[in-house]
Amino acid sequence: MTETLDTGTIAAASPFDLAAPAAYAAWRDAKLSMAPRGLDDLRVGIRDPARLSEAEKTALDHHLGRANMALFRFAQPPEDVEHALLELGAQFGLDRLDRNLCAHDTGITAITVRETGTDKAYIPYTTRPLSWHTDGYYNAPERTIRAWLLYCDADAADGGENEVMDHELAYIHLRDHNPEFVRALMAADAFTIPANDEGGEQIRPDQTGPVFSVDPSTGALHMRYSARSRNVIWKDDALTRDAAGVLRDLFSSPDAPIFRHRLAPGEGVLSNNVLHRREGFRDDPTTGHKRLVYRARYYDRVRPVV
């Protein structure tokens, strides 16, 4: 079996417990020793998404274990993309889909420029850039997003690159900088996402919670974050503000472990909800070249299959 870093099993001492520095040091050293150089180091070819080979499973497990993400490419475009993605996710224990407002009946969402049928022009369905975030940062705790799949069916005429960062590396950056920053961002009231109102009706109340938390059932680290300034209310204390600032500065640091990749048709990413963003892009209506990316979001973390 390929060596992976197991951050999803509860141990006697959690590396994410600030009172367990030895456990953290051991986990940190192992994590950094296996860090990939880029998304190309995480690439896996998939012949049939409905029936992964043992080699494909092993490779995906390995990459998810060391980086919380894997870049895959289908050998042939599937006839039914949404069904293929559901089949792929199911092999990793992913079946509890987050059926958001703009999702299809399958629970999968087509991310493309379109009218969403809501009062607001949600940024994912425009050509505008998306800032750093983890998916579902505005969800209630019982709808926490722990994993997602992205699949590119058609790329843009220009732009649309994605950037990704393993959220565990962001945690390491903050904890090495000042462990008290981690304590501040693990507070139950670290930041709030204001309510979402549509047509004078509240469809989602305020959501207050931590940035970092540990899943009690798996011991895995979860991150809830948005870099947007207009829809995030940070806890009004100096330590939380400083911690948020250090995290924000990380994204513009030349040494940050950020991977940049423009998904090509047939490519996708399977992830334990890592940090990510998207560049703005341009469609070409004269040629019909229009970006289309499918997204599936899940309440469960990716489960190892080998």
C-alpha cells in the first residue's frame, strides 16, 4: 500500500491540540516531508470513473493522504458527466450531496455564466474572479462541506485558472507563526457570515463559527473560510484580527504553497475542501466557447478505498 499521511484517524494525542506540541511536531514533519511540488505531482489518469482500477485507487488515496487533493483526467469524456462524477465520488464514500439553490436534480451544480433564478448575481455564475475560500463557509454546521469534486467540461476562451492550497499547510503557517492565532481562529465565534435575504425573505440566517475545527468523528482538520471583505464579520478582538491578517497575507506571499492550474476539458479535482480561488475569465459568444465546470459538494470527507 502506498504511504500516506493519516490525518483522519483519531489518535491518543491530536496534532491539532495546542496542548500536544509533540504530536503536532511529528505530524508537521511528516506532512512537510510529503508535500508535492505542484498539481502535476498529484495527477492521476482515470480510464473508467465508474470502475476505478486498483492502481488508480492507490494513486488517488496517496495524493489525498498527503495533500488533501488529487488532479484527475478522464481518458474519454463520459457520455453522462453528472452520473460519472457521482459514480466516482461514491467509490470514496461520498454520497451525501449538498443540494444548494442552484444545483441540478442530481445534486451536482453546473458552474457557468447564467442567470441563477435568484435576486443576486452569485459570483461563481459570472466571469468575475472568486477570492480565496473553502466551500460552504456560509452553511449551517449540520451542512458542513468536507469534500468536493470539480470537473471541467469546457474551458473558457481565456482565463479561468484555479489556485489551490492545502488547508493543513495554512494551519501550519499560522501555528508556527503564533499558536495563539490558531486558538483565536478555533473559537466558536471567530467569524460570522451575514444572513442571505431573497425577495424580502430570509433564506439563510447569520452563520457564526470557527475557521479551524476538528471533526469529532474522524479527528481530521476542517477549515471554514472566505477572504471576501464585504460578507465576513470577524470577531472584534486584536488577536483574531491579527490572525486573519496573517492568513490573508499568506495568499500573496511568494513562498506560499499555492498551486496554479487551468483545468482543461476532461480534467478535475477531488478534494477534502482545500482552499481555492478562481481567476476571472472570458467566454467567446461568437464561437460558442463557454466555460462549463461541474461541481459536487459533500457532507463527508473522502474515505480511503485501499
